[in-house]
Amino acid sequence: MNKPPKLTIAQQYAALKRNYGFGETKMSTYSQIFWEGKLKSSPLGDEYLVRVTYKKDDSPKIYVLEPKELKLPEGKNKLEHVYDHKKQKLCLYYPKAKEWNDTKTIASTIMPWTMEWLYHYEMWLITDEWLGGGIHPGGNNLK
């Protein structure tokens, strides 16, 4: 069984520009790209300024830049499903499950997963329960 080839930084850059051209896509070097723009969880959802950084041979990093502090449900003191609460660095998938690798475009995986995270975040604010499933960083509770 042939494994699909790894995508180059240029291919990732082109896919982001093509599919998410409303944001700003930059290539800082031939080994790193950045995308920054506003995303919504749904047509009725709030708008968030998001940054995606991707370095060759690493996994994409996703941050919510605005609002600077995401709201929390009453009684909660930290965000669900994040790697870093202060930096608002989102947890979109479980790396050990190999749901993402560099044969997949960020545009067709990470970007929709970010919007899905935003949707579950908004539902969490309403229900006080994280309904997005998954394994939380630092935990082992697959939902």
C-alpha cells in the first residue's frame, strides 16, 4: 500500500490561499507558513480572529487571537480542549491517533476542525458541557 506523498509548504500555502483567501496567508521561509483571518462557527456564530502557523515536519498550531480572552461558562476558570489557556492554543485532534499528518492539507482538515471547535466552544458556553468529544490534553477521557 503506497503512502500518499508529503505536501510541501508551497502546496499547503496554495491550498490556504485558494480556499481561505479572505484571510492573510504568508510564507516566512520555505519551511513555515502563517494564516490569519476571521472565522465563524456557523453563519449565526460569533466571529473570531484566528492564526494558524505551520512549520515543515511539525503539526499546525492554532490560536484564537480575538477576542483576547474567550468567555468562560459561569464557575469555570479555564477553557476546554486547549493546549494553552493563556495563549488560547486550540486542541483540534489527538496526535497519537494520527488524525492529521503532512499528507493532508491544512485547508481541508485544520480549518474546518477549527470552525468545529468554535461551534463546540459556543455550545459549551450555553450548556456548560463540552460536546465536542475527544481526548482532552493532560487527560485520557475519550468521549
